[in-house]
Amino acid sequence: MIIDQTLTQPAVAYAMGRQIGGAVQRNLLRRRLRELLKTKAHKVLPGFYLIGAASGATKLSFVELGTQVDSLLERCTQKASKQAAK
């Protein structure tokens, strides 16, 4: 995560290796993550984000994946707050 206040919206990229599964599984996970981030856009600060996933991510339900994304966004917000305080 790199916070950039000059951006009007976050720029998100996804890193999904072959350990996740085949192209179908990787694309499905990417679409699910994209949808979750759309619904949580109010929590995402403008900046650059690279989101990766572990091999077990394809087995998570949409709700479980949402919980993981919430946790990730919370950590990003905390990190940004610490950087702003310096």
C-alpha cells in the first residue's frame, strides 16, 4: 500500500500465482475480491494497492473472504495513520 492523496480513487492490482489454482479459480477469486472492494470503497484510502492471496483463499466463502478483506483494510488504515503521525 502506498497512500497518494493526489489520486481520486484507489488503484488496485491483484497478484495471483498458479498455487491458487487454474485460470478459472484465479479469475473467480479476482472478481470476488473486486466486488468486495467495491462494497467497502468508503474504507479504502486513495493510493496504490497490491493484493495477493494464499492458496486457501479459493475455499473461503464470500462472507469469510469479506472478513479477511475487512481485516486487511483495517491494517492498511492503521499503517496510514502511523505514517501520517510521523
